[in-house]
Amino acid sequence: MPLRIGLIGAGRHGSRYIHHLLHDLPGVSLAALCRKRTGEGLPSLPTSEIPVYGDYRDLIADPTVEAVVVVTSPSLCPEICFETVKAKKPILIEKPLAPTGREARAMVRAAEEAGLLLMTAQTMRFDSTILLLKDHLAEIGRLRYATFTSRIETKASAQVRSPIPGQRGALLEFGVHLLDLVPFLTGEEVVAVRCELDQLPSVAPDTMAIVQAQTVSGLRCLLDIARVVVGRVARTEWVGTQGQIAADWCHQRVSGVIGDTAPLEWVVQPQQTILATLRAFVHAIETNTPPPITGRDGCRAVEVADACYRSAEQGGATVSVSSLHEQTAAPERE
């Protein structure tokens, strides 16, 4: 019998998950779907036999659904997670895991206490360019510092929406990828940050963030995150004692200068990150092993984002992340 997965969220990003679940995962089936507008057709669904729910609780309660994938707004993720944990079903949640570290910690704790698999879809960890960069990073010697740039075009739908005070923006929406990549590439946690935003969430969602993140060993990483009118930029550069290496995951290029050799360029073999994420989730379920990106990993990235927002509120002061991370030991769910 195939593993029967229920998908919550069928927007533009969720449609990519639908495609892979229908066509690219032998031994897996899309058992049910939940979306806001149940009356509208979904061209990507080849059959009307797949039930479409308007309430995520109905999908989670569906006895044919064995595991749940969540591709919704972060504000919905905590309650969906708690409901799925009650139903004792494994769950994969698109990044960011939650809007705040407090909520993310409660989600992780609920899953761990129930002994259930919770995976975070930090899909950049499966990007071929990033993986190739990681493979060659040791060749540049001891790391001195790194820079990340992620600028993404403003969505047309976002331009007509009224800003919602209190809602976090670019830093959490896609900057969380970079906050997660620092520990993924270095093997070290981020312990302190300094952050400047173009506007605080109390006024309107941020559209620009400049972050300086420091790891356990003192390595400094500078993150440039912004929504722009046009022209996507996605790259990182690493400087070490024996050379430099750069990666552009938008154009899938990795190049470097190591020692006295001529400049190098490596060939990137592209792979679809969402498909790789789903395969890892399914493998973890079938083998009863921890997923490659745990709930704790997703929680940590949101905790670092929390520290960034606190820093911005304090005028760019240095804020410790470890003090927030230590709160995982304290009960916080109300």
C-alpha cells in the first residue's frame, strides 16, 4: 500500500507539492487536500476522487490520511501542528516553522512528547548549489567571514494588500532560509545577532533587513535580505585563510579561488528541492529514523529571527540567541 499523504495548502507553492505527490514519488499517494476555496477547480488534480476539504481538521481526521504536509501561512502552522500531533500523524511543515520562537518551541515539544516525526521544510538545504558549496568549503581553510544576499521580487498580490501591524515580513518569510543556512554550512549555531530593518513589524511588515550573525566560534556572517521591485539576487561568498568560494543559487553557479591555483568553477547538477524534501520526509517515515531537518532545526531558525527583531527594536544592539534557545526547557504553551 502506498503512503497516503494529506496536503494542507494549495496556493502557488502548495501546487508544486501537489505535482510532486501526484507524479514523482512512487509508493506515495495524495490522499486528500485542504484549501480555502473548495468550490474552485484545481487543474493539477487529475481526478475528483481526491477529497478536497475546507477545514484542515477534517483532513487531519480523515482515516485514509497517514501523514500531513503543511504549506500555509506561518500563522496557521502551530494549531495545525497541535491537531496533527493529537491525531498521531507525522508532519512536514514549510518554513518558517512558526511566526515566533515561543510557538515553534511549543510545536517541537508537543511532537517530541508524543514521539511523532516533525520535519521542517527548509528546502534550501537540498539546493544543489548549496550542497556543492558545502562540499568544497573546507578547501578554503579556516573560515574568516561570509556574506549572503537574498533579494526577491515583491509579489503582485502584496502590492495591493494593506499592511498588517504586528506581522513580520521579509526577514522571516525568506530570510529564514539564510538564518538556517549559516549553521547548516558551518556546523555551528548562531549565538548573537545585530539587525537593522527598514520598518518594525509594529508599524508594517519589514521589506529589508541587514543582519550580522555570529556563530559559536566567532565567525561573522553578513546577511542582506530585501524585497525589490525587480531582479532576483541569491548568492553567498565565503572567505577563508586559503582562498574564497562563491555560490549563486539563482543561476546555479559555484566558483572559487584556492591558494595559487587559477580560478575554479564547478558544474552544478540541479535537483528539485521540494521533491528532495518530500523524499526525505517519506524516507524518515518508512525507516522510522529522524528527518534530516528536524523540528528543532526549524525552531532554531525562528529563534534567531526572534533575536533579529529584538535587535532591531533596540536600535541594532547585539542580542544573544542562546538566551532564547534555553527557554525550550520551560513550558510555554497555554
